[in-house]
Amino acid sequence: GAVVSQHPSRVICKSGTSVKIECRSLDFQATTMFWYRQFPKQSLMLMATSNEGSKATYEQGVEKDKFLINHASLTLSTLTVTSAHPEDSSFYICSAPKRRADTQYFGPGTRLTVL
Amino acid sequence: GESVGLHLPTLSVQEGDNSIINCAYSNSASDYFIWYKQESGKGPQFIIDIRSNMDKRQGQRVTVLLNKTVKHLSLQIAATQPGDSAVYFCAEGILTGNQFYFGTGTSLTVIP
């Protein structure tokens, strides 16, 4: 299977700071990556689709100015949580298909805690 | 996003028994369905998928059944083992769009 990594795996920050999370496809190129958020004991909620070379598309209700997404290359997408607040504390997971119309391969997730 | 729900939030089975996890989906246009397993603190792990032109697909110890008429999906795990204990999610989507929406999740506990 394909490998997707995330960095950092855990981050704790103060309220008001910004946090950047990286998602990398290690053995394939991904023109599209996806960002999910998962609260404890809940399902994954799709936040946005990261598109290499163009703007990300956000799901309804997700603030694009709050969650900045940059798909810098065919193997890297970043999610920046700006001016983080405690309610942003969550498990953030990225995924990418190896090919178009292929199944998703998920990263290990990033646990964000905002104090 | 689309609404994908599960009938049972928790399921406990004896080791060696078969497990059945159910999922209902709402978007009749969805043509691709995936089951994922998620262990605590980890990302989802692909188990098995099925396309809408099929009604059954088998893997190693797992079988996915798709009933498009009633928009229902199930995951059957044969001879359930303690290592199968996890939360299981179904996801639906349109394959060419690559976007998938997840169901609520079922927590499976295998009793040794």
C-alpha cells in the first residue's frame, strides 16, 4: 500500500498561536489530498480538498481563513490552523489517493491541543 | 456532506465468533464504498472496498455486502480476533471525485 506521513504527530500550543501540520505522500505523487478533523469518539469530518497548483476547496461550514491549506508540491500539503483556540483541539488527519479514482491512504494523524 | 450512518454504535463479540457491522448511506449517487478500521490514536486503515456494480466482495476474513436498493452496507468479519477490536467506519463517495464521507463509526470489542 501507499504511505502517507504527517508531522508533527502531537502538538500543544497556546491560544492565539498558529500551528502548521504537514502531510506527505512518501512513495507516490498526489495532486489531491484531503484534510479531516476528528473529535473524540466521533467520525472523521472532511474539512477540505487540497489541490496541487490551485486553491483548496472547503466543505460547508469550514472557515478558509481559519484553516489555511497549501499544496506546495505533488508530495506535500500543509494545513495551518491560524489563531488557534481550545475548540480547535482535535485529531487532524490527511489522506491521499495514489491515483485518481483510487482508494484513500491515510496519514497517522496529528493530535492538536490548544491550551 | 452526505449523511452516512451506522445502526449500532458498539458491538461486543466473543473471540472466534463472526462479527457483522452495518452502515446506511443516503446518497444514491455514491458509487464507491470503503470500510476502514481505526485503532485509538491512529489514522484509519483501509480494510476493503466495493464499487456499486458489485453486491459482494470478499477479502481475507472480511466480506463487504452492498444493497443499493435500501442503501445499506455491511462488513462481516469471520472468526473475530482480539486484534480486530477497533472502531470501524464506512465511507461513501463518488470514485471520480475522490471525496469520501464517513459514517458515525462502530466500536467493536472482542472478548477473549
